[in-house]
Amino acid sequence: MLAHAVMRAFRKNKTVRYGVPMLLLVVGGSFGLREFSQIRYDAVKIKIDPELEKKLKMNKVSLESEYEKIKDSTFDDWKNIRGPRPWEDPDLLQGRNPEILKTKTA
């Protein structure tokens, strides 16, 4: 009977009913965030395979190398084509005849 009265008092007390779960959430969340943020620092310490590192350094693409590839290209015949909206037919929008496209695939 005494336990029943104590439980009823705890249920009526707003601090116990709302405050304690909130406090547990805040304290538990801080411990959880500490563990998740530690993953970032642990990942930096991991060393990659030297062969993979050499391969990555050899395949490095720079802005200057990409510029050299397209420097001599001409863009005079460039045409701006708007992409289709989800409810539009892309073939009709871009000026292609869907009848011709169907015969090419068949």
C-alpha cells in the first residue's frame, strides 16, 4: 500500500514526470555525441595503403589540366537546352520527334 501511494505521488509530480526524462535525454545525448564526434578523429588516424596512395597521387586532376583540355574548343554552335520538368515529355520539349525516336529503337 505504501508503494502504491509513492507511485501515485511520483505520477502527480511534474518534475519527476517531465524533468527526469528530459535530464536523462540531455545527459545521455551528450555522451552519445561524444562517441559520434570521436569517430571523426579516429578516422583521421587511419593510414591508407601505400599503393593506393601512389595511385591517387598519379591520377590527380587539377584545374589547370582540365583547362588545357578545353582551351582550344569552340563553343560558337552551343545551344542552351532546358531540361524537362517531371510532367513534360522530354522529347517534345527539346524539339525531337518521338515518332522518329521510336523507329530508331525498334
